[in-house]
Amino acid sequence: MPRFLATINAPAGARRLALAGFMATAIAFGPARMGFGLFLPTFRQAFDLSTAQAGWIASGGFLAFLIALPLTAWLGNRIGPRVPVVAGVLAAVAGFALVGVSADAVLLAVGVALAGTSAGFCWVPFNDATERIVLPSRHTVTLSAVATGTTLGVAAAGGLALAVSSGVLSWRAAWGVFSVAGVVATLAAVIGLPRGRATPDAAAASASVLLHPSRLPLYAASLVYGATNAVYLSFAADHVVAAGGGAGFADHAASPVIFVSYGLVGLLGLATAWIEARIGLSALVAVIFAAFACSLVLVGLVPGSLTGVIISAGLHGAAVMVISAVLSFWTLRLFPGRGSTGFTAALIAAAAGSVVGPAVAAALIDAIGPQPAFLILALPSVGVVLAFGVRARRLPS
């Protein structure tokens, strides 16, 4: 049986943990993290948002995520993994509700920021929880299942956005659905996560441990991942719409179609453990960033092609889900007994990239146009491909 299906035969505690993680990341990295960008065309009309206002609201969500990361590590070390995850999913529920009832841009911004904290709270604790209750042989499989929950959240959010754009559902009702889903994820977290604080040897790592040269490839890959993903989420749909919406679907459906493709193809993330066992970590990282680079090149060169846009979104979604799983078990290997601390450091690097990437991309697009800008923005991923391709040839799998 492929290793990515092994959670079916795992002990009950491991299955509950994997399900709780899958649902928590579905909420936190689906509508909570990507919902504002996905619904931005609707929000522009509903709240008469300027581009600057939209940018500030989006930045607030990313900033909330960044602030939540160290707080999550602190809570996990002192209380255990259940409290931050439950708090994070409840924050998403509250944020969704605020967005759904908001009457002005201020309340919308508060709701987006509150929901944005959930991504910082809801993922990191699963590293420590996995170390505590899952057999070492199943760590990679369990963490892959947790990380790939994002696919469900993104695809479902994209489907609801498509229903809204088609007039089947109001956008406020869609955000109400997000709130209900968050309540279900909260119950799963209460049931699936262990009680109590982490084991004593899971103390925070020192600066010398965090900055050891062996950790630098992890941080470099995380930084480029964060920047590339933020660039794609911020500008790919806009570029497609500007090019005519993609032959085969209307302008208003371009963004939902991209997100649905992104999410559904991202289910490949469930196979991360199986793939890594066969080709090795370095080769897998090289393949992931090759997919990132191709996704940017495709959306830059053929934004008017339905086939090209769907392939681009699928490649990007698959790359995001696989690298998300990889970061989870890579940090466990580099920081044994300090899983959440190492993972927090990697996600802070990714968050820094997500802040810098869109700003650089916007400047490039204004200066030279979107097509050459997307080609240039693919170069950092190409650099990661070359670096890890060399590592794959030098190191055993």
C-alpha cells in the first residue's frame, strides 16, 4: 500500500490527529488565508475599496499570521498543542463572522486580520503533537495529511466564490458557510489533539541551534516559497483577467477557477511521503521549485489560454501542498524534540518572503509589464532548483 494511504491503518489516536490537522489547515490556509484575495473583486464593489485600501487589508492578514507564529510556539511550550489550535480555529470563525456582517471597510479589515491569525496558530502545533503520539515511522505520512488539508479549504472556497460570481449565493452567505465549517474543525481539534504541555525536551532552541549552517537551506527554501506563493496569489488572477479572463470562462470566473484548480491538484500533497521515500528530500525540493517556476512562466506567457492557466494553477497548488508537507517533516528531522520551534523559524522565513515578494512584484509589473515581470519572478525558484539539484547528486537519498 502506498505510504500516503497508510493513515487509514494507523492507530486511532494518529487518525484523529491527522483528521484534526487536515481540517484545521483546511480552514486556516483555505478561506482564512486566501479568502480575501479570492473575494476581492466582490469586496471592491461592496465596500468601494481602492487598490491602496485593498493592499492594506491584505497586508494586515499577513501581519496577523506573522505575529501569531511566535505566540503559538510560546503557548505550545507552556500549555501544549491543543490550546493554540483551538484558539486559532475559533479566531477564524470569529473573523469569518465579522467579514460576513461587516458594513464598512474597517470591520472588514478587522475580520480579515482576525481570521489571518489562524494560519499562525493552527499548523505549527501539529509537529509537536505528532512527535508525542505518532510512531516515528508514521511521522512523514501524518504530517503530509495535515499539510494537505489546505487543498480542501482552497478548493471549497473557490467553489463557493464561483457560486457567488454566478449569482447562486450571496457573498455574505458564503462567509457564513466558512464559519460553520470552522466550528466543525474546532470540534475535531478538541477531540484529536493531546492535552497538556509538550515534553520537557521540547524546549525552545537557542540562537546557535536555529542559525546552524545545516538549517540555512531550509530557511532559503522557505523564504523563496513564501515570496513565490504570495506573488502568485496576489497577481496571477489579476493578470489573467487583464488578458481577457482566459479563453473558455468569463472574466468574473477567472479567480475562482484558478483557486479550484490550485486546490484540487494540490491533493498530490497526500503523496509527499511516498514520493520523498523514492527520490529523496533534495530531489523532491528541486522538483517542487521547478513546478513553482513553471507556474509563474505559464501564467506570464499564456494568461489568455484556459489550458495554460489551469496547468499553471495546478502546478502551483501541487507545489504549495508538497512543500508544506516537506517543511513539516524536514523541521522534525533538523530539530528533533523541538519540532514546533524549528517549524516556527521556517514559517517566519516564509512569512517574510510573503511580505517582500508582492512589493517587489508590484514594482516590477509597473516598471516593465506583467509578462517579463513574471519571468523574472520565476528566477529565485530556478535558483533553488539548481542548488538542490546539486545537493541531490552529492547526497544519498
